Amino acid sequence: MASWTGDLTVRPVSPSETARFAALLEQHHWLGARLFGSVVRHVAVLGGVWVALAGYGSAVLRCTPGTV
């Protein structure tokens, strides 16, 4: 049986896609598009469709084990 993950690609969001990333995050995440500082954005693409977003702001670098 073929795995669906064979067609899944995770890649950085290009500067021209940043507005789309922010709009989708605002629409679907309960906190909205709140990424601060230096931000790394990735998108998972399956069959040419964006299926997941991942974004990390520089504040995450200040987190330590047990701070959650």
C-alpha cells in the first residue's frame, strides 16, 4: 500500500506567500496571526494544496523545559 506521506512536502514560506500564511493563520487559529520577532514560517503541501502551517517566533528561543 502506498503511503500518503510520500506526496507530502514541508517547505519554507516564500516572501510572496507571507500574506496568505497570515490570512490563513488569522482565519483558522484561535490566537490569530500572532507571531512576533524574527519568524520562521513553513507550509505542508499535499497534492498542491496547503494542508498545514507551522510558524515560530523568536520568543520560542526564550522557552525552557517546564515553562509551559
